[in-house]
Amino acid sequence: MKIDNSVNLLGLDKVNIPKKSNNDAELKKATDKFEAIFVKQFLDLTLKPEYGTMPKGVGSDIHTSMYTRAVSESLSGVFGISEMLFKHLKDGN
């Protein structure tokens, strides 16, 4: 199975991280997207077919990729990476 590491899948090519801005919503969105990439990388490694966690068959690569993308987007902001990064960038440290 080939792991797709493309940031375009998560829409990160359209997110601009503000440098010194008061727009907290935009910064939070960008940090959540970053956390989604981190979670997707983790899921891609743990759901490899050789571990037997996902069924093998026709289209299983596509299904697994779609599944990990959906799960990573829904879990972004849950692990605390986004919040930590948001606070760091907001404070300008």
C-alpha cells in the first residue's frame, strides 16, 4: 500500500498561517489542519494492510485512504497539538 503524504488532500495548500494577526479563528483553523496531518500520518502507519486492521480487497487502498482522511479531520484539535501550537504562535514565542 502506498501512503499518500500529499498536503493537498487536507486542503493545506489553501490555508495561510497569519504572522502577526489578531484573527484567532484563522490561526486556529491552520493549527487544526496541522494536527490533522499529524493524526493522518499516525493512522496511515497503524492501518497498514500487513497488520490486518483493515480488510484487503479491491479498492482497499482507496477506502483506507478515505477513512484515514475523514478520521484525521474529525480528530483534529482533540490531542492538544493544535492548542499548544496555537498558543505558541499567538504569543509569538
